Amino acid sequence: MGCRTERKPLAPAIGQAYSGPANLGLRQDIAPRSTVVATVPHGERLEVIERRRRFLKVRTEKGIEGWTDERQLLRKQDMDELRDLAERAKAMPSQGVASTYDTLNVHTAPSRSSPSFIQIREGEHVDVLARRSSAQAGTPRKPIVPLAPPQKKKAPKKKREQAKVPPPPLPPAPKPPEDWERLSRTAAVTGQEPPADTTPLPMDEWSLIRNVGGRTGWVLTRRLYMAIPDEVAQYAEGRRITSYFPLGEVRDKDEVKKSWLWTTVEPGYHEYDFDSFRVFNWSTRRHRYETSYIERNRVGYLPVIVVPGGFSVCVEKKDGKRYRRGYTLSGNSVRARGETPCEAAPLERQNEEAPRAAEPVAETVAKPSPFVRIKERVAEWRKGLFGGSGGK
């Protein structure tokens, strides 16, 4: 009769978590050089069975136990929010295609301390969907497992009193400074508050991206470059392109050239997404790109909506309210068609329908250039001469 070995009882779970990175290695012990006992993919559910400072011992679905850094794990709420974001991002309009010069980590949240669960390879194209800023220091993450309350220290046992030699007398205390009264005055007495620390916190700009497979996450904006053609991007003049869109195309001999709309912003940290936008058209006479419309010194927010025959942008006026301005395209000319109230669409509302065409208003945002007006008058004059019944 064979020997029957008894299984060691499993340690009870004190919480649950999910793997954050694409592949999370669980180690036999806390030490970084400890043997890797298991590798789990992103999103796998884990049971937390022990805690040592910021390290957690977890158990996989197959029953393998190992140690990992708490920063590499996600709470159930974090995982639900990430899945919900990926679902809503499917309907978010692309604000342009971007790429990277090097391998780029995609994070679960706009924070450097958040886990990276996928990577963008060099030259890989992704859609840019939204933008967000956050402090480099980040905000403290909630612990996966609630920390145990500090235990009260037991009062030390009194030792038997022994005859001790008295210590030598202390030296005389130093005299206070002559202006000790002034130095000891508080803000309540003087009425002056101490100067506040106005040093701005270093900020990071993050972009929400969607890869070809539909996976969504956050990357550092400075590590991306917008894939607009160089013959157009050369006019950025040191400004950062935040979005771009093709509006149409024209044939110049054997070449087909597209018209472009882009938004740009000055370098540095800004609460808004762009401060100017411009339309470029290809000149078949000069064989180069020329600006047919531009607006500067704006406070604009993504998304920019492009529809057949026009586009609209969301800008903030001096009254602090945001309006979606519509523009129509007629050949190489751009005309304002009106505006309606709007809000800078947060991530929670990106899956809503695109704004309807704005109704005309009396105020014109910008007038066509003199060259465009002359061109339109010549076209009307020709139509009057040859377009009537006498032209048949």
C-alpha cells in the first residue's frame, strides 16, 4: 500500500489584483535576482496572499505563487476603467496618425508610475485620439491590499532600579538673541503670511493612442511625431502639431497633392490643445503648398471634426465659454459658416455623435483674402457672360 502525501494547505487570499505589464515575471523571493517561477500575461487575475512593504506575494490561476512589485499590478477598478476606455476609444475620431523613432511603452494611465502593457515599435503607426497633462511626480496610487493599522507599542518593562552615578552638571544655556521678540512673532501677530512656494510642478504631456489591433493606452507625447508629409510639416516653425487631416486633393500634372488642415501649439505646458489652425492647398501655378486660411491666438480643444465639404473646431472665447465653429471649403477658399455652444469633449463623451453643422450667424469670423475675392468676382463675371441664354 503506497504512501499518501498530504498537500500543504493554500494560504488564504487577502485580496485580488490583475497583471499590469504585457508579461509579468513572478519571482521566488523579493530579491531582483531571484528565480522567476512563472510569467503571466496582461490582465490575468491574481490572488494576493502576503505583503512585505511594497512587494506582494500572489497566486496565479494555475496555483503558482511568486513575488512582484505592487506597482506592476492593477486593482479591479483600474482594470475595469482600462477595459471601458478601450471600448469607448473604438468610436473616438482620430486626430492624426503618429509614429515613433524608437520603441515606446504604452501605459495603462497617463502616469510614469503606471504599468506598461504593450509597446509601439519603431516606425509603427498609431492613431492619436486625445491629450492629457499630469504632474511628473504623479498622484499616490491606492494600495492593492489595505495597509494594516500600526500596532501599539507595548510599554517596556521597568527594570530594577540600580544605584547610578549622577551625571555631571549641564553647562549654562546660551543667552537668547537681542531681537528674540521679533523673531518669535507669528503670522497671526504680524499679519503677514510666509511667502508661498510658487515653483511650478514639472508636467508631462500624454497622448491617448490606438494601434492597428485596436488596443488603447497612454504614451508620452514628446516621444511621438505626427506623420504629416515633410513638405507640409516644414511650415510648423518650431510649433508642435497636435492634429492634422486631409481635406481633399488636386492633380498637378502626374502628381496628386492633398489639401491639409492642422492645429498647432507653442512649445511648453498648456491647459488647451492648440492655439492656431491652418489650411494648406497645393498651388498648381507655383507647384508648392500655400496657406489659404489661418487663425492664430486661439484657445482650442480637441477633437477637431472633419466632414465632407468642411470642418469644425472647438474654441474658447473671452467670456470663458466654448463654441464649435464650422467652416466650409469652396475650392481653395475657406469660409466661416457659424458657431454653436460646445464643450471640450472629455474622454467620457468621445463616443457621442459628431456635432451637427452650425447654423449661420451674422458675425463672420474671418474674411477671405483679397486674392480670393478677386478670383470669385472674375468667376461671377464669366458666368454672367457665358452662363446665360445668350451663351448657348
